[in-house]
Amino acid sequence: MSHDVTIPRGSSETLGRVEGDLRVEKATVKADSLDNTVRVDGSTLCRGDCAFECSLSTGSLEGRDGEIVVEGGLEAKHLIKVMEGLLYVKGDLSAQMMDVDRCIEVSGDLNSERVDVGGALKVGGRTKAGRLDVGGSFRSGSDAEVEEMDVGGSVDVEGKTKSRLIDVGGKFVGKGPVEAERIDAGGRVQVDSEVAIGVVDVGGRLSVAGGVIHRSIDVGGTFESSQPIKFEKIDVGGRVQIAGGEGGDIEVGGSFTSEGDLTFNQIRVGGKVDIKGNATGQSIEVGGAVKVSNDLTLSENLRVGGNVEADGTVKAGTIRVGGKVKAKSVEASNEIETNALITTLGARAKSIEIGRKGEVRGPIIADKVFIERQARVEDIYAESVTLRRDCHVRNIYATHIYIESGCVVSGEVKYVESLRAERDVRFASEPEKVEKLPLPPF
């Protein structure tokens, strides 16, 4: 037979075990047990401000219109429900389900299948939960292992975070490693350690310290990684700065910077690309400029609206650059089309086309070379060469040569089959028909 206990309003009682329900109204409860714990077989029902100067173990805890303070630990086998109130626990807190209107503050660890808090949840130790719904902010002073996390304001985890789904209206800050299938944040995500995440979708800024993002990174503003990152897809509206890495497709509205070697599939950037190391991938399409501190190697196309500059070699299938290409050497399996081509060793392709008033420094080697009007070129090695009006060239070595009027050749011309030169073409020396052309420099 159960025996309920009621503590009168405003009084203080010392208890051991309650075989029924415990009713407390604006009162204080103390324990007379050796472990300083009051044990309630039934439910603990609180109204108004209630204080437990001990630990409490109960079937359920229900409170209304007040602040419940537990000086020790709190264990509820079933439900904790506080309406229009707050819950403060100085030790560990555990329950199958928790539903608190305003806030929960726990000095120790929290363990629950489901936690629903209208305001703030603050845990001093570790947090373990199946589902966490918090209207305001959530802070865990140590590791947080939560299957599903839905927080309207902000999340701050001092230790490791492990979750299937993290959905945050504002910002998420993780001081330790973060492992999750998906993170959605309306504002900012900052992780000071490595990540292992499937999908990240952030409205503002994403900052990590390297790791792996298995499927996609979708950020409205800025993405930064202070250590090398592995990724499948990066889609960022503003700016990206990473410490190098390995991945798939990169699409950025503003600028992209890699502080180390980068391997990728495709890069599409509206502004500029700066890779401080080797860049190896499939293709690059950039509206602004591309700068690579070492070699740039692409299996397909390089298309850039502005300039391309590499301290090493540039290799691609097709190279189309609106401005200047500057590198140690440039090679394309198909064609090179640009306004200026500056190399120390030379450039090679099936077809090379230089724009009007363009400039070429270093030898160019191709089956077909086409130089637009008023361009300045050094040495040409080709099957066929066409010079439009008023070009200046140093040496030409080709099978077929066609030169329009006003051009100047300051070096030598050697050809195998045909040379057609219009009026007013000036040669420094008489063109020479030969059976075999000199070998190109590379």
C-alpha cells in the first residue's frame, strides 16, 4: 500500500523514502539517508519555488509556477515536466523524458531519451540524448552525444559532438571534433577541431579545422578550413579559404583560396582563384584571375576571363584566357587562345591563337598558329602560321607561312613548302626554303 507525503507550504522536512507520491509547495526537502538521497516510489509534485538540499530519485517530477533546485543529483525514471518554471540540478540529471518551459541548468551530466526546453539548456558535464529540442540556447561543458538536435538559438559544445542531425537557427560552436550526418544552421558554424560530416548547410559562415565532409558544403557567405579538408562538393556564395585538400566540385560566387596543394574535379568561381601549391583537377572556369604557386594540371579545360599565373607549368586540354597566361611552360592537348602568353620555356598545343595587340614571350609550338593584328611574338615553330597586319615576330619555322602587310620579322624565316607575304612586309634576312625545320626547344 502506497503512502503519499505532503510537505506544507513554506516548511522544511527531512525524508528518507516515500512509498507513494511526494507533494511539495514552496518548501524545502532534506534527506536523512547516508547517501543524502530522498527516494520517491511514485511522483514528486512541486508547486512554486521548491528546494531539495539533497539528491532526488523519483518515478516522475512535475512542477508548476516556480523554480526547482536540486542540490545533488536528480534521477526520474519516467518524466520530468515543469510548466512556467525552471529546473536547476547541481549534480547529474537523468530521465526518460524532460519537458521544461523555461530553462534547465545542470552542473553534472545529462542523460535522457528526449529533452524539450522552451528557453535555455545548460549542461556542465556530458550530454547524452536521443532528441533535443531547445527554443533558445544549448551549452554542453563536455562531450555531447545527441541523435537529433533542434535548437532555435545557439549551440556551444566544449567537447566532442556526435549527432545524426544538428539543426540550429543561429550559431553552432564546437570546441572538439564534430561527427554528424547533417548540420543545418541559419547563422554560423565554427568547429575548432576536425569534422566528419555528411552534409553542411549554413546561411552565413562555416569555419572548421580540417577533416572530411562526405557529400556537400553549402554556405551562403564564407567557408574557411584551417587544416586540409576532404570534400565531395563545395557551393559557397561568397568567399572560400582552405589549407589545401582533396575533393570534387567547387563552386564559389566570390573568391577561392587554397593555402596548400589541392586536388579536385571542377572549379567554377566568379572572382579569383589563388592556390598556394600544386593544383590538379579536371577543369577550371573563372570569371576573374587564377594564380598557382606551383604546377597547374587539368585533364580538360581552363577558361578564365582575366589572367592565369603559375610559378610552374600549366597543362590542360583546352586553354582559353581573356587576359594573360604566365608560367614556366604552357601545354594544351588541343588549343591555346589568349591575349598574352609569357613563358620561360615555351608553349605547346595543336592550335595557338594570340589576340589583337597581344604579346608572346618564349617560343610557341603548334600545328597551327594564328596571330591577330599588332601582336608581338618571339619564336614560332608550327605546321602553318598566319600573321595578321602589323605584327612583330622574331623567328618563324613552319611548313606553310602567310604574312599580311605591315608585319616585321626581326630574325630568320625558314619554311618547307610555302611562304606568302603581302606588300610592306619587312624581313631582317631573306626567308629560306629548307627540307627540314630545326627542332623546337621542347
